Amino acid sequence: MPGMWRDYYEKWWMMTTEHLAPEFVDIIPSLRALVPPARVFDKMTYSPWVDGRLHQLLSSDAIDTIVLTGGETDVCVLAAALGAIDLGYRVVLLKDAVCSGADDTHDAGLELLGDRFSVQLEVTTTEAFLSTI
């Protein structure tokens, strides 16, 4: 990775796919059964939008809505949400399907996204979202 990402990955070497057991970075079996039609997109930075691959893939399929789940509400989820907003996607954040290393930053991330970006991002629960599709 370029720039400061090299330092990051040197510091956190034990968290790279080279050193983690495959089951730690794979999709759980119950979700793996959904691939395909679902697709897996691996990213190397906080934001999945940096290199343009995800946006290109979604645009080519005329997808206009992003449903966010994941780890580190205040880092990766935040970066993914802001990038999706910047690109004009409808963004739905499932607040019960995100987590973080610390409750206070998780809560702050949810509050920031829900309040500051309420026109461009919807915060809801997984159950409420699934009841709409």
C-alpha cells in the first residue's frame, strides 16, 4: 500500500490476511450461501470508494442504494457512508448491524451520521429495513 498505509500495515501486520486464519476474514457460512447473487468486495482502506472499483461496479448495474453494516462505526462505516453520500447514493445504515471497538465512539458515530446527514442517510434497524423489501 502507498504512503502512510504502509506504516499502518507494518504496525498492524497481525491483522493482515497473510497472518489471519481464513475463517476470520471470510463470510459466515449462512451468508456465504447467498454468494452469488450477492457479491464480495474486499477493500484495503477505510473507505471502499477510494480506488473507484465499487462505484464503477454499482453504477454499471444501476444500483442507487447502499445498505451499510460492518465493523468500526466511527472509522470504516463512517468512511463508507460519507463516500456513498458524496457519490449521491441513497444510504441506509442498519444501526443494530454495526459495531465499534468502543461504545462511546460507536454512539458518537451513529449520532453524527443520524443527525448531521439525516437528509442523505437513513438510520434504521435491520428488522425495520427488511420489513420494507
